[in-house]
Amino acid sequence: MQTLRIGDVSITSIIERDGPWRRPAEMFPAYDEAVGAKHLATLDPVVFDPATGRMVITYQTFVVRTPKHTILVDTCTGEDKGYPAPMDFPKQPWLDGFAAEGLRFEDVTHVFCTHLHIDHCGWNTRLVNGRWVPTFPKAKYIFHKREYAAWEEATARGTNPPGNVWRYNCEPVVAAGQALLVDDDFALDDTITLQPTPGHAPCHCCINIRSGGQRAVVTGDLMHHALQVREPDWSTVFDWDPAMAAASRRRFFEEVADTAAVMLPIHFPGATAGRITGGAAGFDYKFL
């Protein structure tokens, strides 16, 4: 992704992996082959690989630089977590991308997690002398307090998502005193605010970035693929509450459609950034 300017804020991307990933029917239980084929024929070709029949999915972290802060939003899958295939892809690209940004771990002031799934909080921690410690020693990590509590409870029940996500990626940050457990209305300042969009995870939030009268939104997993912009009711197999996820998507699309707000979906490939359009024919995604 090219550098995006939002007022006096710059936004870039660190990619951990991208390329063909999943077939639509495997991702969306409500997927209709005929409807999907019509959409895929007219969507930007970057989002689908006809040779494999798979959607192109990117795993990335957004680097948000404000005049006061250096912020990471969602930290991909991380290293040394022992994840099974297909989540065992090489992690060096993320480290290389981080270095290419001219960053050191200690430069990061804040880490925002839209939610606490395996592929959004992995670089929160790293393994040092057999212990999970915060990767970014001077950063405050912003976790939604009810999202954190939900996965803490799930871990206690033994129903945590794969990879011991809470135990490896989240609890060590709290233990180190680097976490801010926040509510729906949290604002870092006038520039960075949360926007609740629950459903994919218990307290999934989008991250609003506002500066100079402009707005960008890191949408996390509110949408995984451009097909969901055309078909907001196509929730994924990974959604905590599919109906709630669909309702959050529609509500959000109705708010931002045909505005100048720039979307930054974590899993959209290529240039990533785009805008939601709307009208009688429904919503659509237009890459910048």
C-alpha cells in the first residue's frame, strides 16, 4: 500500500503474507455460487485468483504516524506461536517490512487491536528466554476490556481459538502493565477513536483516524473480502455471532457510503485502501 495521508497523519502497511487463500464457499456459509460468480466477474481482479478459485487475502499491520504517536493497528500472527498449517507461513516478511519502515520495537507508542483473534495480535508478544513478553517495550496496548474478558473466560473453559491466543498474545501484556483495558468510547485523542462493530468477535471495533477534516477507518475484520461489501449478509465461518456481524456491516456501510472516508480493511489485497459506494444497486468497494 502506498503511503496514505489523512491530514497530518501518515498511514502505511506491513504485510506478513498475501496471495490466494480460501475459496468463497469455504469462507461464507451463505455463499451462492451463481451470485458469487456474477460479483467476481465485475469486482477488481486483484481480489480473486481464477487459476485456483481462491480469494486473495492479505495479512497486514497498519502503521499510523501522528505528530505525537507511532501506532500499530493489528499485529498479524507473529512468530514462535506454533500455529498449525495454514497459519505456519514464514514470519520474516513482517520483520523485514517493519525494518523497512525505519522502525525499532521501542519506537512504537501504541498498539491497537481491533479484536483478539489469532491473526490480529500475534506480534503483540515475542518469546524471550522461554517467556512471552511484550514486543514493543514502550507501547501501551489498547484492548477492549470486554473482548479481553471474553477470551480470558474462553481460555478458562478450554474453548479458546487455536494457538492459545489469550495466553500467548494478551495476558503477558497485561501482566507487564502495558495494557489499557478500555470501553466502547475510548479515544486516544482527537485523532484516534474506537467505533464498536461487534459480531465477528464479541467487541470488535474499528479504529477511526481523523485529521485535517479527513477520515480513514481501519475496519479490522468487519469485512474480510470485497464480496461482503456487495453481500453484507455473507458472514464468515469465523464469526462469533454471524447475524450481529452482518448487522454491524450494514450499519457501518450505511454510515460511510458515498462519503470521502477511506477504508483500510486488514485482509484486502493490493492497494487495500478504498471507499464504500452505495445506491439502488447496493454497496460496492472502490480501491483508491
